[in-house]
Amino acid sequence: MHNFIFSVPTTVYFGKGQLTSLSKAMHPLGTKVLVVTSRGSTIRNGILAKVKCALSDFQLTELSGVDPNPRVTTVRKGVELCREKGIEVILAVGGGSVIDCAKAIAAGVYYDGDPWNMVLNSAKGSITKALPVCTVLTLAATGSEMDGAAVISNVDTNEKFTMLSPLLIPKVSIMDPEFTYSVPAPQTAAGSADILSHIMEVYFGDENTYMTDRISEALMKTVIRFAPVAMTRPDDYEARANLMWASSWAINGLTAAGKAHDWSCHYIEHELSAFYDITHGVGLAIITPQWMRYILNEKTLDKFSAFARNVWGIDGSLPKYEQAKRGIEELENFFRLLKLPNKLSSLGIDDRHFAEMAEHANKTTGIGSASYVPLSSKSIENILKMCL
């Protein structure tokens, strides 16, 4: 197990009616608030109205219209509003895309230059200060309510990048599972695939992390148990609560502690959604099983057979390769159960940009020198072709 520092300073208010805690929690951070939302779901389900009521003693400025793959153009608008209105704290009301946009705005306020350059250079220290970010979560998926990452897209350049900084970790997150009752079944499915992917991206790595691997397996089994329930009974509180809490712990650093991790599937999917603007979880559900098949070898066999046995209950007396293959098939069958697409061709995507996408992913993400299974540009292109 490698050395690590683990700190999650987010104060979480979890459960029914926790919105009543928002005003008291936010007051020490500031009273001039930029409220960031998507294109209308929080208006239709009444959550935004409840938030405004809870913050009746605050000065609120609204920024709506955040896209599912949040765009730097919206970040620029948010930065301008913050500077114009003297914003002191940013409140994201929505899912991961809204929270990611809010984080980028929070850092962009203090960045001397275009926010896109800040996104591209976060690994080089471009983020030195940020407004405090708070969240009211309405979708269990990305875990952005409890981590320091944000993913931003630039449609002008067909690029999608992750920015990272501990300064982006939300200060306060309101997590009421009832706020996810209105999430449609397709979004619930895509969000569940995203949660699983976050866990698997770090699970398939170093072998010498017994404790965190067992936690990862428990989180995966939680998603597998409750995602179908939430899709068929959207107001099942226990299902929504378990998915919501699993989404946070999937990517807040706990399961990655002490491990080298590569995030290969995410980097490949970012290329897909940068070019085609597809739902992130849908792309991951298509890519992940094929990535697994591509990297299954003597080096990775033990981890894949453990995945098969401990997550899917595959018979441990079978040969290890048979266990591993069945585990991958079970994952693919689960995504089918959630009615997620399993082929890029079903989304109208062909191979015309694959070489370009593979080269860009390899050049900009470090997949080529990954610690678990390095992927050349040709390997990435082959995986994409397997997804057709």
C-alpha cells in the first residue's frame, strides 16, 4: 500500500428534510450567493423554489442552463456574474454537471486569464484560490458533491478535461434522497453506471490494498442491488439513499487511498462525449466491458477473478479465466438490465474520429504510461472499435 493523505472536509447533511440546515451552514461562508442550476429540472420538481425559500435572507443571483457536459462558455458567464455581483459563495443545485460548473466558476473568479486555460493547467497549479462551493444534490452519479474534481468541455475544440484541486471540494453538501425521486429511469441508469465506473477505475489496480478493495466490492454490490429498484420504484427511499451515499464514497478518495490508479475508461469516454456530447454514464457502460476484455491477461487475471467471485458470486471452483470472463459478462448483463446501450453504433457513432480521439487521449492523459495496463494510441483505437 502506497503512502497517502486522506482529507474530505465536506460537511454532509444527509437525509429527509436536511435542506433546513442549509441557511445556518452557509452563513459563515457569505450571504451573496450565485445559485447554479441546469435547464429546468429543479424548477419543474420544485427543488429550486425550496432552496430559495430556505435562503430567503441571502442575496441570490441565478445562473441557469448548465449542460449535461458542462461547457466552458457557461463557466465564463458565471465568472463574469461573480465579479459583477461581488459573489461570496456558490451554491450548485443539481447533479454532477452543475456542481462541476460551479467549481470551475469558483476557481475562475480568481484566475487571471481565460477559464479554459485554467482547466487545461490545473495540474500545473493554475488554481490558487476559489470561492467556497456548496451543493444541494439532485442526482446520484458523479460524486462531485464530495470531491475536488470538475470536468469541463470545450465544444469549439472537441475537448473535455478534468481539473483537480482540494480548493474545489465543497464545503457543505445537502443530500436528501427524496430530491432524486423525480430522476427518470434512463438518468438513474446512467448515473449508476457512472458510480460503478468510479469504483472500478481504482479497484482494477494495485493488489496490495485488501481493505479498500473489500470496501469497493461492497459499494459495487450496493449499486447492483439498488439501481434496478430505483428505476422501477423511483420513490423507494432506501434505494435512492443507498445510491446517493454510494456515489459519494465511490470517488471521495477512500477507495483510492494507497493505490495507483489510471482512470483509463474515463479518459477514453471523455473523448467520446467531447466529440459526440453523449451522456457520460452511457459511454462508460459501453466502454468498460470492452476495456476489461482487452486488458484481461496473466497480470490482471487475479483481480478479475476476484471481481467475478466477490461481486457477482461466480463459482470459485471454475478456472480463473472462466471466472473472469463470466464476471465481465455479468457486468455487461447488468448494464443491459438497466436498459443502457451496449454499442456505439446504436448511438449513431462510427469510427471516423477514433484515430484522432485515441491519439488525443494518449497524448493528454498519461494512459500510455498507466501503472496497471498501459494503452497505446492503437490500443485505445482498438477498444473503441470493439465498442461498435
